[in-house]
Amino acid sequence: MSNDVKISIEDLTKVFYKKNNSVTAIKNVSLEVEEGEFVCLVGPSGCGKTTLLRILAGLEHPSSGQFTIAADSDFRPLQSMVFQEKGVIPWLTVEENVAFGLNMRHLPKEFIRKQTNNYLKKVGLSNFSKLYPKELSGGMKQRISIARAFANDPEILLMDEPFAALDEQNKFILQEELLSIWSETKKTVLFITHSIDEALLLSDRIILMSAHPGEIVKEIKVPIPRPRTMEQVRANTEMAEQFIAIWNHLQKEVQRSRG
């Protein structure tokens, strides 16, 4: 593995067994993600994208193959994961949610306070720090999850459709906030999305996966430089061509999955 590769995945396969049946979620997945790279996984529903992230997060064990996450510091956790929803702890305040990972690592209280306040400010939640999740909108809850993930300063960040449940306006706002924080931290990000627009806006590289069982079939490097806006993405001719290519891929894989 070269020095600038942060995530190395080699021939990863995951098979789930239930009674007399088996289901192969992902098959022979190999992928390298460079340090500081933002990579989006795009594929039809049920193609194993979430399973892949759960393996990288240590929540599932692969059936075969292996992966490596390069650690630059013993101080940092290997990964943090942001889920689509239900990622906040309801009995903790906004501030306590953001500080949760830091507290679990038993870090100095002053460091936790500064780190927590810093990321509360970055996601616009400083004035809501003493509230509980039930008092917040869906978009604000996802801001908590993003702030907590970045505050914990992991080696890599795994994001499983974090904006899928939000309305378009909130989605665009959080995408911009995510890119703003990412541009400062340059975290290595592996991000699942079903939105082609979102993938083109956020990522350096898009990985296309096949229908079940999930295999990597193609990768696309996003052609326009950063910083980019959704208006630029939708107005750019080359990006429009990429959108159509990804759309056609998804349509073909959905049809194939249905026989």
C-alpha cells in the first residue's frame, strides 16, 4: 500500500447466512481511497453499499478478503460513522451528543469543551447546545451527527446517506456545510448516496456498484474543480453527460436485478 492510500480494500466479500439460505451482499470488492479524498458510492438499493461501510466501521466482519485503514496517529480513532437517521442520542443535549465520542475516549475536559464548541459553531448549533434532540428539526439532528463525527477527529469518516431524509432546501444547506468543514479538515470520506447530483457536487471520485451482489463496475473522476456549487454542477455540459451516464448505469442495474 502506497503512503498516500488511506483505505485499502482487497477482494472483500460478505455473505449473510439465515437457516438454509445464504445471501451475498458484496462480492470481490477492491478499492483504494487516498488520504483526504472524498469518494461517493453509488448503486441501486440492496447492492451492499451499507454493508461495505459497516465492515469498514467494524460493525460487520467480512466473509473473505481484507481491508486496511492507515493510521497516522495513535491518538485518533480509526473511523466515525454518520447514519441516515436516528444517529443522535435522545437523552443527551446537543452539546453532550457532539462531545460523546470525546468523552468516551476520556480526553481532558478543557480539550473536549473547546473541540465541542468549535464544531457546534461550524454547524450553526451554538445557540441550541442545551436543547434535546426532540426539540430540533431533522436537519439540525443531522448537524449534530456531522459535528460529533468531525469533533472526534477520526482517521476516516463514513457517511451512509446522511441527507436522504431531508427536504431539498435543508439538503443543499447541509451539503454546503459539510463541504466547508471537509475543506478545512481534509478528512478521508467514504459517502453513500442515491442522489447523482449529490455525488457530483461532493465527491472527487464516484464509485459505481452493480446490483446485488454488489461489485465495483466503474469509477468516475468528477471533472470540474473545487470549490463547486450545485448551480455549476447542473449548468456544466460535462457534468450533465456524467449525470446521464450514471443514470443509465443505475437504470440498467435495476432492470438486471429484476431479471
